[in-house]
Amino acid sequence: KGSMIPLDIRREMVDREEGQMSICYQCELLGIARSTLYYTPSKASTKDLKLMEELDRLYLEDPTRGTRRMTNELRKKGYQAGRCHVRTLMQIMRLKTVYCCPRTTIIDSARYKYPYLLRNLEIQRPNQVWALDITYIPMLKGYMYLLAIMDIYSRCILGWSLSNTMEAEWVVNTLKMTINKYGRPEIINSDQGSQFTSDEYIGYVKSLETVRISMDGKGRAIDNVYIERFFRTIKYEKIYLEHPETGSELHHTCSQFIHYYNEKRDHSSIGNNPPMVVYQNAA
């Protein structure tokens, strides 16, 4: 049951004063590594934060830009950054260049690589397919990540969460809470990021028994196009307009917009209805 509690809250539950239980034993009971108590995420420099915010805007504008074109665009805007540094920042931000390439190399059937199951699939009902993805959000003094879980049929955001690190446990806990509230989907689709290929994530989804795992092709961000479109929407229509400065402000901003997106914002692709209306009426 302790694993259902968010990691940040479990860290706060540890009594660091000398008491009846040692810190090591408390960590064991709460299911956290003792090293996480003392870990402080390193902060990016002000220069890198500005570069990352500009990279995010350039990516939303044209996701086909690779590191070479991104570097050129940054230089046009007056930024001084080498291609290797741009590549490093894009990896931190999980920006995946969209491109087509000949299938001359077959991905090794190593552990936890699953096929893309949505190609030519007709999605006819809610909870048939869920999509999961993570996006980078620039902040005034750092950055955070937004995890969203979308029901593809209704375009409804069923679950979401914010974190300043991308741990598999964070993804699994958010997915657990969403399934507890809305039930199990038939297929869960994600990319091949380390959080979605981890033992913890794969083990949990497999434990659901009836749920099948689907993964985007390597370098194919467009395979998860619906949730990528949602990320573009929330950034341009809310986050970039308000520029929240703290984690609590960002949480309030996202909560406010997702409620509006689910309950009030009409979508032409689902008959000009709000996603939650479509989800509940069809469920």
C-alpha cells in the first residue's frame, strides 16, 4: 500500500531525528531508497533554461527539426550553442525528432520492446486505447515534467501528474490511480522511453493481465499524435501565456486547463463535444 503514496510524500514521512526506528528501517517500511532522502536534483543554468524554452517552442512549431537545424535556428535568434550541447538538452527534454527512414535495421527483440498496435486499428469505444506520454515544461528557475494519460476515443485526459524528475515509480503510481478511478483499458500505448520500458512499469501493466502493451516506433513521435497535440495545446493556450513560476502555480495552471479541456472545450473530431461528455456517454 505504501507504493500507492507519491514518492515526495513518503520522503516527508521519514523522521530524520533520532528515535525508536532508524532511518534505514523507515525507508524499508516506506519502500524508498535511503539515498533518495539526500538527493538534490541539479539545477540547469539560466542560459540553458532559456535555450530549452526556445527549443521547446521550435519543436512545437516543427517537430521534424533535428539537432543541426535546431542549432541553426537558435543561432539565427542570437543564441550561441554547439550542436552537441543542443543534442544534450533535447535528450533531457525528451524531444524526439519526427522523420521517416528506410527499415534496413530490425530492432533487436530485446527485453521490453513491444510492437505498435494502433496502426489501422479502428477505435470504437472508451477505454479501448489509452495513450501515455511525458512532456518538458520550462520554469523560471528550472523545469518540470507533465505526464498525461488520454483515452483516445474521447480525447479525455483521465490522469495526469507533475514531477521534477522522470522516475518509473512516478509513472506507475499515476497509472495506478487512473485505473483505480476509471477501470482498465484494453491497450496502453507509450513511446520507448526508459520509464515505459522499465521493469516496474512493464511488471505492473503485465499484472493487469487483460491489458496489452503498445509502443511507438523508434523516432516516431507522430505515432502518439493525439497526446502530442494535447501537449501543444496546453502549452500554447495556457502555460506559455501565464508563465507559472513555481511548482504549485504550475499545478494550479494545469489543473485549471485540464478541467476546461475535459469539461468545456469542444473538439471537432468528436462531434464538437467536450471529451468528458463523450467519454461518459459512451462508457
